[in-house]
Amino acid sequence: EDPSLERHFKGHRDAVTSVDFSCAKKQLVSGSMDSSLMIWSMKPQMRAYRFMGHKDAVLCVQFSPSGHLVASGSRDKTVRLWIPSIKGESTVFKAHTGTVRSVHFSSDGQSLVTASDDKTVKVWMVHRQKFLFSLSQHINWVRCARFSPDGRLIVSSSDDKTVKLWDKTSRECIHSFCEHGGFVNHVDFHPSGSCIAAGGTDSTVKLWDIRMNRLLQHYQGNSVVNSLSFHPSGNYLVTASSDSTLKILDLLEGRLLYTLHGHQGPATCVAFSRGGDFFASGGSDEQVMVWKTNFDTDYGDVVKPQKYGSSVDGTHGTGSEMDCGIHHKKTKTQDSGGTHEQQEEETSLANTLEHILGQLDVLTQTVSILEQRLTLTEDKLKECLENQQKIIQNKTN
């Protein structure tokens, strides 16, 4: 069955720049050139929240893995961390000396990586927004930065036409991929963590195996690729292009599967939900669209080598095998390896831990907000005292 448009949201007053689903799939966040974030409910008739705070265009947004925080980056050079509730409270920190184009949480929710026009990638501790370190070998604006699924690597893409792979521990650049012929707008890790995909102004999408540092697949399109997202199975990739289309690539067969038309004007961003059954897109037409995936509903977790055939433009790739974690479809008849009761207990424990971590996120964020307010109050008191002292001095004189 083909992907289908489920619903579309209108509320932004300028181009939508970024979209992301919460882990529970109940909410969707979008950022816009109108300087706002909007949190949309996936439940019918539920109102949306508009969060104002940034002083310029919001270029990137992302939910934390627990869903209890949202990070946003802006042309005002700041990053904000929001509690996605009706109050929309946030803490703000000056993250870079240039526009912030990308924010991304590590899979444990403890770290945040940001990318900027100041040519650097920075890593932060989420709690207390503590700066950890900078990665600075790019020689032009950095458009995108992402943690690997295991959190040990970082990948970044830049207007210097390179994609760089970094070791988070040593903070060194392990490899630079230089095959793109233009600015590289977006990059991300395959769910297996062993390959990456990038798209850019040369209208191509390229996939590399990062263990061998070799090009695996190359897709030649007709328009600038602004954004891309892997399906959680790793079998598909969706892209958003300036020709207003979304394209779904079948990575198993190395071919274009669908071209979707919906946006009026450039499609600027796209993201699969955590479960892969939906994906969202945003465009310069100020709209956010939610699509039902309708494919690969029964994917498993078998990793097998797979010949990928030809690229979308009809040319062959490197002739290697696409063996970096792309899965064959299979039926769910695996041996569970434990009793039903054990599985239920494990699920319940995991849910409890997830809830505790989420509450910790909120508490930490609330403390940060209170600290900021106390600082402001202290500053005001100091100012009042200084003014009083000046008045007394003037009267004495």
C-alpha cells in the first residue's frame, strides 16, 4: 500500500524548518522562520501550543528520547530547552557565535550536539546546559550534526562540501567524506550505526559504510536535498527536496520507491516517527504534513548482506554489498527466549525507568528555570540598591 497523507497542520506564519515526533507518537514539534515552535497533538481536535522565546528564526527542533524536553536552535545564536506543556517554559543558553542550524540529543538523553554557522560542532551536557567541548575542523557553515545510536561517534555536514566523522571520546576527526559536489545540508546515521547518509545542493543522496569508509549507494535526483530520515527498520530512507517532493528510497534494492507530492514550494524537512509507522514533513508553504507509512509493517531484526543493484540515476555504485544492518522482511515467529510473564515484568520495569528519567528531566529543567529567575531577581535587587546608593550620594552632596 502506498504512503497516504493523514493530516496537515496550519499555524506557522513562515516556512517550516524542522519537524520531530515525540517517542510516544502523541505529539509533533515543528520549528519555523516565524521564530516560533509549535507542538501539535496527534489526537483529533486537540489544540496546538505555540512557544515564543527565540528572537529570530527557529532552524531546528528535537524531542529528547524520553519526550519530556524539546531542544531548539535559532538564528539568534541560542539554544533553548523547553518543557512541552501548556506553560511552555524554557531555559536559554548562548550556544554559538553564529546561527544554530542543528540540535540532536544522544540516545540516553544526557548529551546534546549542536552545529552552527560559526563553523563548529559543540557538545553539551543536557542537565544544567554545561558546555563540554568543540569540534572545529570544518572551514564553512556546519548544517547538521548527529550522534551515532551508541553515542560514541558524531557525524557532521557542512557548506565546505564535506561530511566528517568524529570520535566523541578522543574528539578527533576519524574521516572526511568529500564526494559531494555542493553544500551538504543534512546527514544522519543508519539505525545500525554502521553507515551514514547525506544529501545536499548537488541533488544527490549518498550512503557510506563507515567501517570501510567506502561509498555504498548514490542517488541522483533533480533538485536540492534539504533533509532526510531513515526508517527505523533501516530498509528505507525518506528525503525532502526543493522541487516540493518527498522521495522514499528502497535501500534493499537501491531504487526510488515513491515520489510524493503535497507541499506547494520546497519541502524543507522530513522525519520518521520513532516506530516508523508515520513520517512528517514541513515546507516553505508554512504547512506541516503527517503521512502514514503503510509499508514494511512486519520488519524484523535479521542482519544479512544484500546486493543493492543500481543507483536511482541508472549508474552502478561501488559493487559492494549493502551489509551495514539493512534488514530483510520476516515474519515475527522468533523464539521469545523467555516466558510471557518475564517479558511483561521487563516491559513494566523499562516503562517505570523511562518514567523516572522523564520526571528527572522535568525536575532538572524546572530547577534551571528557577535558577535563571533567581539570577534575574538578584540582578534587579543589585540594580535597585545601586540606584538607592546613588540617590543617597546625590542628597549628601
